[in-house]
Amino acid sequence: MTVRIRFRSFLTFLLVIASVAVITVLQRPENARAQSQQHPDGLIRPLAKGAEQAIANSALQSIEKGRETFRFDTFGDEAFWGDTLNLDATIAGAANGGIGPGLSPKQALGLGLKVDVGALPGALQDQLRAGAVNLDDPAVTVALLQLNAVVGVKGFFSSGVLTSVGIQCALCHSTVNDSFAPGIGSRLDGWANRDLNVGAIIAFAPDVSAFATLLGTTQDGVRQVLNSWGPGKFDAELSLDGKAFQDPPANTKSAATLIPPAFGLAGVNLHTWTGWGSVTHWNAFVANLEMHGKGTFFDPRLDNAAQFPIAAANGFGNVRTTPDLITRKLADLHFYQLAIPAPAPSNASFSAAAAARGRKLFSADGKAACATCHVPPLFTEPGWNMHTPAEIGIDSFQADRAPDHRYRTSPLKGLWTHTKGGFYHDGRFATLLDVVNHYNGVKSLGLTEAEKLDLVEYLKSL
């Protein structure tokens, strides 16, 4: 009997506790249900206190730090671009403490360099509007560098004289919106600068002997290769395998590839045209081996002398520099890049009706079945998003310059921002219709001419 009484008392106690809990939930739904409440679109509503707020604060701080790194950090690479190549001297010109005629703002804009209007004082903006600034004077270029207004390029000064220059991530992966004038406007981070003639800019340096020694050629030979790239292209593998042209021994087509965008990469597994690694792998690769910053980089795949003879001979697979100015910044840089969304096109830039038809063709069960690989909303495969050259119906030249000998399924969001220069890694297809025609033939899709145009409109809408 005593046991039963105790058991009933215990049950009564549990019922009281449960009742209090229910009443509390009913009286304070904003607290008790906070973790289960959802937005109409099904997303969990973020909490704004305690540990959750700490996460939000950490994310914002990381984005801010990453943005600063992306836009303004040289990782110490001025020791190469300025001290070794003396690029600062030819930029300034003899009249400004350098050598030669110098680089005028008009020439710089012609090379695809961009100017951040937000870094220009109001008085200077007024003078530019009034045509009171001599854009043929290299001294103005030096002044713009001193204002930190040239996107992706940092000038170093002593007593007002340009003594060195370094480059930043934004050089290739940012542009401007031309809001002030062509080439002058607000920054657009993550956009591929398809106007930028990287090769011609490097060739402008008075001393490219460092590249000549690395590649086993003359400075004239280096400049010939650099000037073959053209606007919007860069050859990241040149310093690894020494392959400057696609068609040896004819040597007529540059091996450089188009600069890709650095937005819309959240959720995307492998980065670059040939999937070298994740975004953060490529950041470390570029900061150390391409920008010539000072840091640490490890990729033993580069020790393969058969595939990467120059990299293997120079120990590029295991770089250790003291002090390391790169590694501690990679996490925030990565976070910022993943936070950059792909920009949406304007409604006036495509036909909504045609795009709707194209979307059906694009779907995995549609006639074109593009979404089999370009899986929405990532528009690449979740997982290992790589394909052999045969699978996509092209040659293997660029794929064979990467460890996996494959091409990545490129994400398609924001495609409208980088149509200049063509499509695929080397711009071999001039238009989106050319791309559609290629797959129509390779995959035997049997698309009509109208269906092809609908697909193009859908691609423009992404």
C-alpha cells in the first residue's frame, strides 16, 4: 500500500510539472517556441542572444576581416612586384622618380585596371567631371595609388615617391560598376575582371628576368608569352609546367584561361576550371605561388616532375616562408568569398516567358537535361563535381595541366556578369548559343532552334 501511495504521489508530481510546463509555453510562446518557429519560407528564425549571438557576431567579424584581406592585403608580395620586377618604376616614369615614360591613367584604364570612386575625394571627383585632370599624365596614376584608389594594386611610398607596388585578390576578382565613368565606379567584389590584361601589365615591368630564369627562356620570350594572353585571361599553370601555348609545335594559341568569378561559391566543392581544390586551397595557392606573397603552402601533387617539372624543380609543393603573412588570413578570406552572392540579372535583360520554357528544358528530366550536372540551386554537382574531357566533348589540354585530368562543372549563377571573352575555360565558345549548340551535338539532344534560344534565355536569367 505504501508503495502504491508513493507511486501515485510521484505521478501527481509529474503531472503538476507537466502542467506548469504547458502553461509556461502557452503564456510565453515567444521564448518556449523560439527554436521551432519558422519563417514562411521554412527557414529557421535565427536566435539573437547567448551563444547564437556570439556566432552571428563572429560571422560578421570574419566577413569584415575577409573583405579587408580580399580588397587590400598584398601578403608582402610587393617584394616581388616592386623590388624584384621594379614594376613601380615603369608605372611612375622618369618624371616621377621612376624610369621611362610612365603609365598614364588613360593607359591604365586601357589595360583594364579599375578605379574605386569611393576612394576619390569630392574635390577630385569634381575636377574629373570638369575635365580638369590630365589623364595622360603618369603623375595622376601615382596620385591615385597614393589614394589607394586603384582596385587590386597598392602603392608604397617614401617621402611622396612611389617606391614599390603590390597586388591584391581584388585585382582579378573585382571590377567596378562604371557609375562615375568607364572604369571608375563602386567596387563589385567577386566579379571577374574580363577587361584586365594581366599579361600586358606584367610585361610592362622593366625586369622580368625572374620569370625568364624560372621558365628557362629570355626576357623577350617571357614578354611574348605574357602579351599573348589578352584581356581577361591568366595562366596559373605556366609557372608549374612551362606550357605557354596550346598547340605545340605550331605555338599559336595561348594556354591562358579566363579569369573566373569569385562569387556564388558557397556549397560548391571544387574551385577553378579544372578543380585543383577548394576555395581556400586556391587562395593559398594563388597567394603564395601566383601573387608571390610570403606564407606557407603544401600540395605534394606538385612534386610530380613528369606533370609539373618547374614546380617540382623549385619545391613549389612545400613552401615555407618566415614570417608567414598569409595563413592566418585564409579563414576570414574564405568566409568572405563564400558570403558573396551571385548577382541577379535585371528583368529587362532576358525574356521571362522564354526563360520559363528554357527552365523546363534545362531540368534533369527535360529535353536538354542540363540539370543532371548543373544541379539547382548550386548549378554544379553536390559532391565531386568533375568530368573527363570526353564526357563534355572537348580536348584534354587544360585538364591535363591539373592533378585530376578533369574539368569542373562550373556554377552558372551570375553568368550574365562574365560573358565578355567567351565561355568555357579558354573562351572557345563566343556565345551561350555556341555552348548550347556544342552540347546539342555532343549529347545528341535534338533541340530545335527555338528550344536552343529558350535555353539561352534561361541561362541569362540565372
